[in-house]
Amino acid sequence: MRISVSSDMDEPVAQRLVTELRERGHEVVTRGALRPGDDPQWAVCSEAAARDVAAGTSDQAVVCCWTGTGASLAANKVPGVRAALCTDAYTADGARRWNDANVLALSLRLTSEPLLKEILDAWFAGAPSTDTDDRENVAHIARMESGGSAR
């Protein structure tokens, strides 16, 4: 899988994230502070990684900033992106299952190396639900992006 990873700071957890993804066999595209010469601002680099997903040049993305909140906000402004800020494995599993999230947002401050591995394990083990209500919620979000919300 090709995964875009952005971070507004070159922190150890961001470096470990890139290494962990590569060790799991993923092709990693770096953005922001992880790529020399890129704009490291959280809004800019998170948008770039999210646009990779929306354009289909990356299968998924992981966006990082100090709290993860700004990165998730920026990523979610890109049509077709469903970014979820995950601080634990249960949330990561639910984001993939119930929300069909395609962008994982992480906090550089709160994510330890063991927690990072747990979150990634849950994220990659999770699959989108086939439940009718879950699929309808995801479809509703897509309709909201296109300016409507009628069922």
C-alpha cells in the first residue's frame, strides 16, 4: 500500500511512524517536515497528504501535528477524505470500521512508540463495515461534500 505521511515537526514519533510503515511493507511518501524543502506548516502538509489520497496517488495517509487536531481538520477539508484523530487502538479500529476513514491523524505529543504500534495494528486490521446504517452514514458525508444532505 502507498501511504502519504505528513508532519509539521520532525519528531521521533514521526520518524518512527515512517520506519514502522516501511517495515510493514508499505511505500511511504513523506510531506512537510519529513521531506526537506517541503512546507512544514500543519495545514499545508496535512492538505498535501490528504490530496494524495483524494487523487488516488496514495491509498491512505497519516497526518501528524502536536495534538493531531489541526492535521485532522486540514485533511478533512479535502473532498473524499475521512480523517480520524486516533489516540488509541479502539478508536482506530472504529474509525476504519464505522467511518471508513482513509486518513489517520496522530498526536506527536501523546503517541508513544508502543501506542503507535497498537494504533497501526488496529488501523490496518480494520475494514469498512458492510452494515447498511454504517454505509449510509459514510454516503451521507459524501453527499454533504457535494452540497447536499438529503437522503
